[in-house]
Amino acid sequence: MREYWHKQALLVRAAVPGFNGLYSRDGLIALAGRDDVESRLVLRERGSWSCEPGPFPRSRFRLLPSKGWTLLVQGVNLVDDRGDALLRRFAFIPYARLDDLMVSYAAPEGGVGPHFDSYDVFLLQGRGRRRWRYGRQKDLSLVPDLPLRILRRFEPDHDEVLQPGDMLYLPPAYAHDGIALDACTTYSIGFRAASHDEIAKAFLDFLHSELTLLGRYADPQLGATRRPARIDPQMQSAVARTLRDIRWNRASVNRFLGRFLTEPKPHVVFDPPGVALGFRDFAARATSEGVALDLRAQLLYDTRELYLNGEIVDVPADGRALLTRLADLRALPARSLADAPASVLRLLHQWYRDGFLHTPAR
């Protein structure tokens, strides 16, 4: 982290010894057919690029050429325990920055063209081999009128072939281009890096939901006018005084950030249990078998608050330590819950009923 994070690229041979990937071609195609999974298909034929959004029927892949295409499946960690376990191996980065796991399957010669990302990424090679050319460059202009963000000029200063288990770390804005030498899979661990514009607009939305300004515009001294289309400077001044009453402080910013960072992605839907356990049965199962957060649930905390899926949690006074441990570990073994206060178990039961949390026997 001291030497490379946000600073320079790092190639790690055998970063995950023995790693040969988590998903076969057919397994990844099955994920790309789901409505709750984001996927894209990138093809390059005769020098022309195309990009199709999923979901895809299996028949789509029977029509593809033998070379030059790539299937990208986003957010695999949200729907598969194996993907989530791989993502959590990178928990030396705070969850507030860790975003998702994208898995790509590329036919020979497949790739998405020379490009750059606005965030850090770890590229872990699964099956097969991929050639990566990469380097820092100042000219990040793009080829116009393409469905992909492809660099107009690509000037790499590194050229490496990654074998299964090898990993390449790239800081933001590092130009790179990966070409499959064989049919291969690559596991991209991406990080969240919202633009300042995105943060500002989300914060203004947050203020809108929290802000209450009393009173209503009034102008008891208004006189008659011969210029009815003119906006009166006195009205402008009055509105300016009203808007100066909009205030926020560090606590407001902290609450916004916790909610912003845990807000589920638009396509995420939680599945409550079909037949939910009552509180007594849930408490008995939790204290004998433990609990785990749903793969899609986002639970973070700061020095004052706990945030779950875009909301501030009303934490029982005697439950903060246990709930922050759940946030860090994403699960609690039975022994941790043996002496849990009833107030905490009731909160966990509500999360279970909402589909945010599960017992081992789902």
C-alpha cells in the first residue's frame, strides 16, 4: 500500500498459488442469463467494435465466432458465495472503497481494447493466458463514436503474459490492454471512486430529504409596476437570504457518506424468506448456528453510527460492539451470539425478515 497504491503498477506472479478461476465458460454464461446480474458482450469483427447489454439467452453464444469476443459479468460477488469470498480476500482495503468483482471470459484474441479506468483495479488471471500491455500516459483522449471507451493513442511501456494465479495491480488512469492468448477468464477486483460531481449531487439530494426551512416567501411592501416581466431585485435578495439559511456540519456530511456508501445498486433486490421463522425460533437457530449478511447487504459504521443499505441503524446501546464485528466479518458464529442481548437478536431477526441476513439453513 505504501509503495504502489495510487502510485504505480505492480505485477505479482503466483499471487494466488494454484488459482485456476471460479467459473467455467458455461457457468459464466449462466450468470449472464440472469435478470439480476449486469453483463455485456464485446465483439470486434473486421476492425469494428460492438457492445451488447445482457441478459443473454444461451443461444446467443452459439452464434459467436471462435475468436475475438469477450463476455463481462459484473457484481458476481452479489450473487455467488465464491465470488464474495474472493472479493473479501482484498479486505485490507476498507469496504467503503471495495466495489465489486467482475469476471470476464474471452475467446482467443478477445479483449475490450486499450482503455483506462478511473479507479484502482486488481486483475487476477484465472484459466488460460492473457497478454497485458500497460503503462502510464498523459494523453487519455478517446476514439470518438465508439460504444467503448478506447484510447485514441496507446503507448504501453510494459508487456507481460499472465498465467493462472498471476495478478496485475493498476492505479487509476493507467492505460492498459488485455488480449486473450487462449480462451481465458480474468477476475477484476474493482474499487469505488465516485466523481466529485456525483458526490455533490448525492449530497444535495440528501440535504433535500433532511432540510426543513420554515416560512413562505412574502412581499408585503410590493408596489405596482409598469414592467411586469422584470424580476424584482428585492425578490432576488429575499430568496438569497432564504438560501443562506441552508446549513450543514461535519455530522451531516458523515451521515450522508454512510448512507451513500451503503446504498444498494439499482438492480439489487433482496429476497425475504418464504416462510420466516418467528423470533424465538430465529434466536434459537442464530445462537446455535450463527448468522451471515446477505451477499448484497452493505453494512458499514463510523465512530457514531451504523449504516445498512442506505439507512442509519438504531443500534441498541449494548449491541454496537457485536454489530460492528458483524460489519467487519460479514458473519457471526454461534458463540458470538450466545450471550447477545435480546435487543440485538430482535434487530437481527428484523434484518432476517427483510432478507438482509441469513441463518446457515436458509
